[in-house]
Amino acid sequence: YKTWGWVEFQDWDPICRSEDGTTIGTAIEDYFKLMIEGYGNQGYETCPGPKLEQWLRDAGFQDIKAKKLRIPMGTWPKDKKFVRLVFFQVVSLLQLVTFCGLESTWGLELDAAETGFEAGAMALLTRFHGWSADEVRIFTARTLKDARDRNIHPLFHLYVDPVHAISLGACELTSF
């Protein structure tokens, strides 16, 4: 049977990069490398974005219009379009932190970005890399310092895969 419709998949490639080399050797680059490696070692698919298009094709989807968007982190971009994207990232992070009840994690009053960086690293680095909680806090503080540094220009890729004329046959979305 055939089903026609429209659906869109989006996912990040969490590899921290910069077009001008400013992230090389920074704590922010190390942070994302450790997160990708650590969660990957626990069996999680940490970089699904670049694989979405092929997964959709393998599942029988057709007419896929894949896009790769550059998304900056921080307030360094001069282009207002990118500044708006950063604003939406901050709003999303605030919603996540509030939803998860992480506003005062470990008895500390932290801003949303700081809480997100620390919460994302604490369990992974203390359980699987043998770091102390204080080492994680120091590391995430260095990471945040880099994230706020307008001379460091981190970028991430967001993959958007809208599928317009879907021909699914008998496949199910759970086939991924």
C-alpha cells in the first residue's frame, strides 16, 4: 500500500567545529569530544544528523530534501540571522532546564547554560571516566568561558530532512 504525506526529521551533529580554527585546542572542543565519545561508548548514537538521509532512504522514504544548516554557538556572529538562531537555542535550553528541574542542581544557583553543560557532563564523566564532581565543575566552567568568548567561533551542523512525497509501502518508522 502507499501512503502520501509530509514529515520532517531534524537532528544535530554535535561535533564542535569552526571555520576559522578558533575552537582547536579549546575546552569547548574537548567537552563535545568527551560527550560524543562517552555516550557512544555507552551504546548511544551520538551523531545521528549526518545519517538521517540514508536512514530515511533505507526505510523506503522518497523525495527527501536534505539540508545541512550551520548553527553558531554563542553571540559572536555578526549576521542577524545567526543571532536569532542563538536566541532560539537559549530559549530551548531554558525550557529543557526548567522541564528537568535542574535549576538548582547540586544546590548551586546556576544560569541555564551553565546548568546544561554541567548536567550533561556530570554523570558521564564521574561514572565512566572516573572524574570527581569538582573536576567536572572546573572543566564545565572552562567550557562555558570558551562558549562566552567572542573570539572563539564554535559551529554545529543541524540536519533537516523534510520528506514531501512519502511512499512508505509497508515500512514502519520503528525500522530505524
